[in-house]
Amino acid sequence: MMCEDCGIRPAKFHLVTIINGDRVERDLCPACMARHQKQLPGIDFSNLAGILNSILENRNADGQAQQEEEYASYTCEQCGMTYAEFQKGGMLGCANCYQAFKVPLTALLQRVHGNTQHAGRVPGGVHSGVSIRMNIDRLKQKLQRAIADEDYEQAARLRDAIRALNIQLERREGDIKVEPQARLSSEGKGERSDA
Amino acid sequence: MHEFVLAPEQDVVISSRIRLSRNYEDLPFSPKLTPEYAEEVIERTSEAVFNTENGSAFTFLRMADLEEDARSRLVEHHLISYDLLKFVNRSAAMISSAGTVTVMLNEEDHVRFQGLLPGLQLERSAEMAMKLDEALGERYPFAFDHQWGFLAASPANTGTGLRASVILHLPALSGASQMGAVMQTIAKLGLTVRGLYGDGSEARGNLYQLSNQATLGRSEEDVIRALVAATQQIVEHERSMREQAEKKDMLQLQDSLMRSWGELMHARLMTVKEFMQRYSDIRYAASMGYLHAPLPGLDMLMMDVQPGSLGVRAGKLISPRESEILRAQVLRQELKKLVAE
């Protein structure tokens, strides 16, 4: 079983807390357990992400152990970090580690986040696919209103903005197709009911 | 009567915070960060932040240069994270003059941008953090992958790198033992709620922190929208519980809350633990109009009498007893001023 707090390390402790009479139980790894035991005001909870209680895993325990052993020897060429080292400390050594440990990390990210495809901003503040589509929808509505109001100047501006966003979207989706690993996540993409 | 400006939903929401985690693509992450590389992070970031539009408003602080109380004071005022102090030898912070924007350097990630505002103002907090993120990302590229988003030292933060949170004051819900139900509902929404102070077995001052869990697979807007919606629901719930308590027996409610005012105005020794309960009572009383004290003032005072902040005020190392004496004294003095305003 994995730690319910970090979702990264195996759970070794079972912590029962009672807050105002409400009982909360968690399975935790030693690092997260230590954090819970600390009695400091203003403790930062931002790292206690990834509670896994809603994610069910039905993997064969033996097969998993064998696989984990194989992953443990993976080494990042750039910074020298091994997967075993990462499992112990919970932190990666450099950006390249994400490539070096791609297979186990994909499974880990799926467990922690329930997803393996980024849907947020990209560097430079430009929005990624999902947000771009949302923007296009919004602008299209505005465009219809502008046409109804016979504000053709505004309509032309909106049309250009939509065209630019469509180009951005195509370019982005083109990028994703080029990367073979993107196929792993193709299920999750485009089916977002909340998009 | 003195008028004060309330932030949105400030009767229940104390503050809204956004944190964005970023790492420079060409530098090793936290576990492999040598002192030289840590220095490079500080040089790049501080130079870039000082060169932004409002760069001159930032103060640069190396954690190693600060006394322990001064560091704790920053944590108690939510200006830096507790985790920043895990790396005292290499970490630093840049804090805007208003305290609303902070850049943390060499914490778990190279850079963490923070936007912090009173009340429910997550969107504005996010705007402040993202503006800096964009300005810095233009100068030095952050580690990014089209599939996995912004790469963080811990995979738990990878994706948007965004952690949004609100601090909630929920005395009526806690009093009615409804927090269990609230927590269960919240968990289903992909959010997490926990006591802000204390060690997990209690929520001191009835203060809770509500935040998002996942950072991968949802856009920043989606995450923030979900957190705002959940917060608004809890706010409504808390307000209706407060109204119910008042309807049930107003005099009883006033009596129990205002007794804490009496204690605070006359106590000569005050522990943090007792103070947090009294503070919760008078904040509740102020939100119901039983006590004419500005909520922002009460919240600031709450942070000012935490142990580190009190030590900074004393200007020297003080014993636990001296700390209790000073806390009681500061409270009498400052609360008198707050209600007189």
C-alpha cells in the first residue's frame, strides 16, 4: 500500500486522528508520519498532496515487487539519481529524471493525480489545449453577439482572435502527435466532461 | 463608529493563497542542488524579480541571516512556508512590501511564487503569482514537458505546480460536530481539508485549510473554480449554522462568546492554546455584530501573538512564562485599540 499523503512512498504507519470528535484514519510513510507528528504552528500543508484513498489498485503484489526491483536500478544520466534513491526521498534530481524514469513515473502520476496529461498553462502564459478551446467557445459567443449588434469592427477583431487561437491549438496538437508517449494519455484527453 | 473594509466572505474566509512551483530546466533539482547551483537560483531569480515592473517593492531575505524568531514570524504570517526552513543554509525569500506576493527560493523547488490576500480572493491571488511566473519564465526557461506540464521536484506537484488554498474559520460547524461530514464531501471533490494549527488531533481556533490535491490533468482555472465553489458552499453552511445558534438561544451564544472577551481583556498569563480558543470566540462574536472589532485587525493580531512574532516584538529570547505574560499584555493593549477605533 502506498502512503495516503504523498502517494510516493510505501505506507508503514497507520495514523488515527480525532478532530473535534471526528475520526480520520490514514496510512502513511515514515516521512509523512514525521510531518504529522511535528507540532509547529503554520506548518505548510502544500506538500501533503495526493491522497490516494479514492484510487483502487488491483495489481498482483508479487509482480509489482519484481517490477519495482527492476525500476530501482534505473539511473538518470544527467544527475546520477537512481529510481531507488527517488523512492526513498520522494524528490527527483533534475528535469531529465522525468525521462529516465518515464515508465514507473507514468504509473505513479496516474495514481497520485488520476491523470497523466497536463491541461494547464504552458510557459509564456499561453494556455494549453483545454483552455484554448474554452477561450474559443467564449469568443465565438461574443462574435455572435457582435454580429447581432451589427458591430462589424468588433466582429472582425474577434474573428482574428479565434483564428489565432485555432492555429495555436493545431500547432499544440501537432506537437503532441509527434511525441510517442502522448499516446499513453490519449484516453484522458478530449473526454473531459468538465471542459 | 469606525468603518472598516471587509474582503469578500471575510466573516468565514480568513485568507486565500496561491502557490506555483517552478524549476529552472538547466539546474539540478533539490536533492542534487549544490551550494553553487543554489546560489545560481538566487542570483537569477532575485535579479529577474527586482527587474519586474514592481520589483523595487520586494525585500530580499536569506534565511541564514535571520534569527529563529524572525523566521518563525514569517511562517506565522504565512509569508513563507515552514518547508523553506528545512533548507535554511541555501533558502531565501523575496517579500513584497504589502506582504501579498512572496517568491520563495530553494525550497523543495527552485522557485515558488505565492499570492496571498484576505478573504475569498483566489483569482486575484492567482493573477499576482502568475504575473511574476510569466515575467520570470521569459528570462530563464522553467522545466516543462508537454505531457506532464511544469516539472516539480516532487511528482505530487508536477503539472500546473499550483496549490490553491483558503483558510476558513468554522466555529459553528465545529461546534455542531459537522466537520466530519464536511470533510467527507470535500474529499469527493478532489480537495482536502485539515486543521491549520495544532498537530492533527485538533483544529486550534477552529481554523481549517482547504486546498486542491491533484496538480496534473486539470487547468488552473478549473482547480480554482472548484475550490471557490466548495468554499462558497462551506461559507453558506457555516453562516446558516451561526444563524441557527443565534435563533436557538442568542443570549446563551453571546454569553459564551463574550466571556472570552472578558478573559482576553483581563488575563495576565495567556498560552497560545488558550488564546486560539478565545480568538475564535471573539472573531465569531465580531462576525455576528456582538462585538465591534474589525475582523482584519483581529486576524492580524492573532498572527502577531504567535510565539515567533512575540519573540521578535520582545527583541530578545524570552522564556515560555515571559512569553505568556507578554502575550496577555499585548492582547489587552491591542484589543483596546481595536475596539476604540
